[in-house]
Amino acid sequence: MSSNDKPTHQLCPIDNETWCKYNLSLLTNEMYDHDKHFHIPECVMSFIKPVFKDLSETKLLERFLKGNTQNQNESLNNVIWSLIPKRTFVTLPTLKFGVYSSVCSCNDGFYSKLQVLEALNLRPGKNFVKAMQRLDIVRVKEADKKVQELEKKIRNKIALKRKRLEDMFTQSEDPDNPS
């Protein structure tokens, strides 16, 4: 926790456009009083700081490097509303069932429906099992295809930027050659 006695702003940017009011006050030779500004209480900070540390772990952030991330909540919402359209009124038990089914499908695919039936002591037939396996295979293939298409678009954008940079450097080296 930052205080007047012990300011902790070493990770904040130090320039004229910084969002850190303490560092800005150092640049403008003004006084900054930590007591006059809202700060998260230390007892609250002790609970939320580990969450932020976990969210900024390198292993977690590496998953987002290629740009093929879709907000998981948006994906889940899409599955829920495909089962239970927003504009159709349903009772609370129906809504709950749709949400439960959607969460299972998002987490474990269609195979989760087999697990639910088995938990209810119901034996699904061979055709049902095969159908769920096929649906999972199709689901995974479609997801892979979307990722490949996205990666291809990203590669094309990078190649185009690289080509433009090369053209700019070529022009700056030889102004008589407009190529």
C-alpha cells in the first residue's frame, strides 16, 4: 500500500502524460497527499492482490499471444441463447436446465450429456453415444478451422505490414526510384 510515509509508485510511468498522480506531482513540483485520495483498504487489497497476480502469470498470458481468444462468457452466452432464445418466455426450471446443459456442453462438449444420463442411472443407447461423439468431433474440427482462419488472417496482416515497411525503406534509400 502506498502512503505518504512509504510511496510505492516505482512501477508507474514517469512522464508528463502519466496516469499516476504521484509521479505527475513529482514532475510538476507539486505536493501529493495520499490521505486526500481514495485508496483501497489494505484488508481488501490483501484479498484482491493474489487474484491480480494470478491473472498476470506468464503461463496464462501466453495463451493470448496468437490472438485466437474468444471471450469464454460470450461463447457460453451464445450456447445458452441458442438453446433458449431470449425472446421466448420459459419457466425458471426450463431456464436453469438450459443453463446447466450449456455449461456442461461448453466445458466438456456433448459427451457431458452421456455423463449426466449415467449419473441419473440411465443407460444411453449406442446410437446416442455415437451421435454425441460425432457432434464433439465436428465441434472440435470447426473450432480448429476457425483458429486456422484467424491465424492466416494475422499472418497476412503481418506480411502486408512488413511489405509496406520494406517499401518505405526502399523509397527512403533511393528517392529517385518511386517503386
